[in-house]
Amino acid sequence: MSTEPNALCFGQEFPASGAPSLVYVEAHGLTVTFVSDTSGRRSEVASFSDLTVLAGGQDHDQLVLKWTGAQGERTIYLKNPDMIRAFRQAAPDHMADPLERAVERVRQVRHRRRMVWSAVGGVALAFMLGLWFGADLLVELAVARIPVEWEQKLGQSAYKDFLAQQEIMKEGLTVSAVDEMTHRLTAQIPDNPYKFEVTVVKSDVVNAFALPGGYIVVFTGLMKKAGNGEEVAGVMSHELNHVLQRHGLERIVKQLGLVAVVSIILGDQQGLVSLARQLGVELLTLKFSRAQETEADLTGLQLLYRAKIDPSGMISFFQRLSEKDEGRMEWFSTHPMSQGRAERLKAELVAMPKLAPVPFTFEWAKVRESLGVQPAPVP
């Protein structure tokens, strides 16, 4: 049997904080032993007939027992659930009503407390969600504190994991064409902090995607679908600008949550790397916001212009896919397209000074033939 105090007893000779007591529920009532009595453990007995039952305590969640004995008035506070249960089971019938009223009072207080904490929790959650989803400024501050070197570590890991399961094209007309496009575009990026690495993957998926740190994947399905090199260059310019604008990093930081953002702002960039590794394959399927897609479109169009690559290729490729395939292409699962975006790009292009594009050195028809695309029949 436990000898640890399980109640507090209050009386005239006891300290204001109460005397730690060991209470036993017995057939006749209570036996109370005062464990802190310096003259030795002293006990008192209170019969059920002498007891008054109330609910009390700071939170009104304790069973309060009062009686008057030989030493004066006594008040015992029982909070231990097992002790309260034992008292209810042993109490005689005449105490049933006051016990039930006391227990009901405890239930009401606990229910009210749960409601209050639920309301407080709901308000706090709503506040945190509002702060987070409206916290683009916090995300930007966090991203600005992350060195490019850390960003490259994030993208490189996912990049290598993805390529390990793909058939990579390392040479040929297709690779040469992509290399030429990449060189033309990256040569026009002032103060470029990234060492872009572009890989061609053999797949019929009509897509290309960018990872944080400057890692780009181009699928051969995209090149088979494109009518000319300028269209592929338009897609690549769009992806390059997702990297340059650090859109992927922004999505990662926002996905990791407010705690990660605050830690990054306070200087824990390395913590980001360990946290981001937990995202795994999700890095490959980051969904960019509409504002990020629009920014990648417009800055991509401007980069094409500076590289003297016909910018209309970006618009024609998006339009052709949208109209011919009704938006069902793999490209649109991660790059939502709308007529409004196309019109915005057209308006941007019209506002630019006239450009004399410099053609690519490769022949697009031969590039497509090397991929197994048969030339269109001559009418």
C-alpha cells in the first residue's frame, strides 16, 4: 500500500498551504494520517455521518470533505481519481445526493474548461494559419538568408535520386541542341549565381522541370512535341527562371512550416537541409503558385529576348498544347496554363522593341528525326 501523501488537510493548527496527508477510505469513513507531523505520524478518524461533501479547489475539480473533530474543523481536498472513486463506492446511501451534486459540479467545470481551451486553441490555430498563409514576407526573408550552396544541396539530392531511375541521353543531336539552348540562355543571365546542370531524359512525357539550385530535366517527349527549337527554348527559359526567382525554395520553406521559417531567419540554414530531406520525392512535384508561374513566364520571355531567341516560341508552344490536347498534357499537371496567361505574354511581347532573332545552328527536323519522329508528309 502506498505511503505517499494523496491529499491536503486544512485546519487551524496547520500551515496555510495545508498539511500533506495520507487518506484511507474504510468501511466507517476516513482515516487521515498527517505525514509531516514532526512528533510522529498522527492519525484522525472521520465517520461518514460527520462528513460534508462539496466540489472545490482552484478549478472546482476536487472532492472536498469537511467535518469537525476533537481537534476542531478539518477540510480534506481529494484530487486523485482513484481516491475519489473509492470514496464514492464506499459512501453510504444518505451521501448519494450530495456526492452526485459534487461530481456533477466537477463534470461541468471540466467540460467548461475543455470548451474554453478548445476555443483558445481554435483562435490560436486560426491566428497561426492566417499568419502563415499570409506570411509571404516571412518566407521571402527566410529564403534570402539561405545561401545558394545550401539550395544546391537540396536540389542535388533529389536530382540524383531521380536520374538514377531514368534513361539518360548523354550524346547525340538532341543533347547538342539542348546544350546550345542552355548556353544561349544562361549567357544572358547577369551575375548568375547558379551553375545550371541540364539533363535530357528519354521519356515520352511532354514536360520539363526545375529543382532548387539549378538542376533542370528535359524529357524527349517535350522535344518530340515541339514544332521548333524556339518552343523548347521557351519552356527551358520558363524553368530556368523558376530557379533564378528561387520559386522552388520558397515552396519548400512554406511547406516546412512557420517554425522552420523562423529558425532559418534566425540563422539555422543547415536545419533546412535536414528538414527538406524528409520531403523526399515531393521535391520533384512542387506545385508553383499562379503568381510564381506568371513571374516565370514574364521573366522567361525577357530572357529569350536578351538571348535573341524568338520569344513567340514560348507562346506558340503553350497555345498549341492547350488547344490541341485540351489541357490534358503532363505539362499542365504542374504548369497550369490559361488563355489569360497566353494573352498576358502576347501583350508583353508586343510592348518589347522589335527583335531580329538569331537562329540556332542545329536543324530541328534532324533533331526530331533522331528521336524517331517521322517527317510530315509533303502535300
